[in-house]
Amino acid sequence: MKNEKKQSKGSNLLFKFLKKIGTIRYIFVIYVLFTVLMSLLLFWNVTHNYKEDGTKHQVNYLDALFIAASAFSDTGLTTLVIGDVFNEFGQAIIAICIVFGGMGIFTIKLYLFQSILGLKANIFSNQVSLTERGGNSIFETKKMIKISISFLIVVAIISSLVFTLIFYYNPSEYFNNEKANQVFKMGESFEQWKFNPYVAEKYNPYQNFNLSIKYGVFHALSSLNNAGFDIISSKSLQPYYKDFAFQILTITVFLIGGIGFPVIYDIWLKMKSIYKRNKRHCFTLFTKFTLITYFTTTIIALLMTIGFEVNAKSNQNFWNQAEYGSTWDKLFAIYFQTKSTRSAGFSTVNYHNFTQPTIVLHGILMFIGFSPVSTAGGIRNTTIAVIFLSVLTMITGRKRINAFKRQIGKETLIKAINVFIIALLMVVLSTLIIYASMPESARSVYNLPFPMTYIMFEVCSAFGNSGLSVGLSNNLNILSKLVIISVMITGQFGIPQIIKIWGKTKSTPENYQYIYEDVSIG
């Protein structure tokens, strides 16, 4: 009895301490502890696969931590080949990280215990859920979480089934042992740059039900949570380069997962009002900003990418390689990659074949990210929308920022600019630190030196929780891996939340104001 009382007292003290540090820091501590726990499981050799010689793969702890942080932040960058190094247990651990990172630990807890089981929670638990996937009130948050997660579960089940059928019945031509190693047999560095989507036949799920269902469920969860992880091979979705139905379904699933809980809930309210015909529901400004900004930036980026690639001069470039197929194949590949940059992280092409302007452009897209309160990272598209409207307001000579018959306050603009500047500084500093700390021998791909834009691309991928890579993650040293881990966590939390974690919990009261005076700008 005494031991039980001591344990109960100790747990109460721990809960009081976590409650005292505030909701944001409480969430951060739990997230860090969860990531460390998952990394220890991935470090445990029970989760590792056997090599061809009968010995198990050895994983150092920093790589395990890197993959756990990448999976929990739904990024997708990895220093190891997931399908080769980790067995079914290890892959299940990664899938759990993906789901809990995408949906939110406390969101899942709220959904299970309150929405499903009908249990009540205390005020602090409700406040944590409101902070993690917040609405305007705890009541609205509960409804939003119930509707959104229920919908996402249905999408996950249906997409898992469809993906399984695609994997099982699709006899892809890109599973071939001889052609998979062809690129490494050629001596000239130019030949090594040629697109080679072929992988070993052991990865082929065709007519293999166990492999198909494993691929289908994992790919559905990874797509829905915008994680970018795959267990097919080290070449992402390149073996399905010409499977357009598979790619369209993948785009649809990661678009649903990336728009965020508030948008899903808002669309549900709109559909409900149309069905009942007795209510008129208008989309919120948040939903309008999210969808319009996403489609606008995607269309602009798509047209710019096509322009950059069509005008490429080198035979090494994407558009000039016969291995990428017809003009239609290339256009669809660009379309898929433009969509994937927003946070999905899947790739059907070799990014080394893209031109430098395309690399920079796609890095910017990942820097922007997708919707707030979603699986996406970056500065989020609502931030860039507010800044763009501010510039438009200055050009048109107006004094107030207006959008959809609503006025946006100056506090929101200041917050958006601060987020943009801090994020930009973080990406620039991280790029410089990683480039400076990498040895000369690691600054090459296919025996050719790579520019600093590749590092920038990788950092933007980490910050945007996208997961697209030019193959540098395998060459990162200890310092570089720690920097990338920090950037991935920052992208998951968001700049405002990270500032709150390390800043003051209570604002200092201002009892006076200074005289107002303008300063010349520009």
C-alpha cells in the first residue's frame, strides 16, 4: 500500500509539473519523449532485418533517432533503406510514428476516450487538445476532431484496399534484377546520371498478396499523413513511374490528408447545409486561404517547372532523357512532383536530373508547405497569402488588408512576417552549417560535385516536412543529422509554437505607451 501511494504521489507530482509548464511545452515534452521511445525501439535489433549473409543489419542510435524524428514529423527523409534494414516489426513502429505524428497524440487520445468511449476529460487535457489541433473553442475542437478523424479513418481503409489491389494486379515492368544494377556497371559519370527506375525483383508485389497488403497499408498511411516514407525500395515510387492511376490516387490521398482538420470540418459543414437545405454555410476565411493559395502556387510552380525543364540544354537533364518516355510521361511526372513538394515527399523521378532552377523552385514550395493544423510543415500557405495581400495592398495604395469582404489585422501581418523571416534565417543558417561541416568527399553525387542548392533543397524538405531528397541524407555527418532533426521538429511544430516553447509563458504588462512616430522605409 505504501509503495502504491508513493507511486501515485510521484505520478501526481509529474503531472502537476507538466501542467505547470504550459500546454505548448507539455506537448513538446511528450512529443520528444515519444520520439526517443520510438528511436530506442528502432535501435533495438529485434526490429532489424537479416542481410543476405545471415547477419542482422546494424543501426547506430543517431540513425534510429533520425528516422524516428522523420517519421513522427511526417517528413520522410531517411538515412537508411527502410524496406531493407527494418523487418515487419520495425516498419510497424515507423507506421505508428507516422500516424501519431500526423493525427496528433492528444488528438487521437481525445477521439478514442471522449468521442468513442464517452469519457470526460479535465480542463487541462481539453486545453492541450485545443492547442494541438485547435478550433475556436473546445466544443468545436471536439466536433472537428470527431468528424475529421472518422473521415480520415474511412479514407485510410478504402485507400489501403485500393492500393493493395493495385500492387497485387499491376505487373510493373520496372522490377528487373539485371537492369536494376545496370547504372552501377557503367564507368562514365554521365551514364550514371541516366534515369533508372528499375529495382530488384524481390521487391515486386505482383501476385504476392502478403507483400501487396504490406505495401498497400503502409503506402496508404504514409500518403494520408503526408509522410513520404515507402518500403518498396530505395527509389521511392520510381518503379511505378508510368502507373498514372496509382499516382493520381496517391495525389488524392495526400491532398486529403494535407488540407488539415479545419478545412475537412468546414467542407463537411458545407455539405451538411446543402443536404439539409435549411442552413446556409459559408466557408471560413481559413479554408478559402488554404485552398486558393494551394492551387494558385501549384499552378504557377507547374508552369515554371515545365518552362525550366523544356528549355534545358544538357542531355543529362530530365526533359532531354529518352529514359523518361514520351512528352506526356514527362508532363505528368512534373505534375506529380509539383504536387508532392507541398508535403507528400514521394518521387517518381531522379531529382538529380532536374535543372538548378527547378531544384530551387521546389525547395521554395517545400519552404511554403501546405495548410496549418495539418500534417504539413513549412511556414504554411496562409502565411504567404497574408504577406502577398500586404504587398498587393501597398501596390494598390490601400491602407487596410482585405480579403473576401474581411479585414485582416496588422497583428496577423506582423506575425506572418516574423514567421517568414525567422524561417528564412533558419533555413539559410542550417544550409551554411551543413555545407561547411560536410567533408569534401561527401560533397558529391555520382562522383560529381553538387552545388549548395542541393543542401538548401534538403533543408527545405526537412522544414516543410516533405521528405523529397537529392540523396544527401546518406552522406550527412553527426552535426548535419542533428541540424536536420532540429529543422524537422521545428517544421512540425511551426515557428510560432517553437517561439512559445523557449519564450516567456506570460507576457509582461505594458502600463504605458511611447509617442508614435513613422520611420522611412526603403
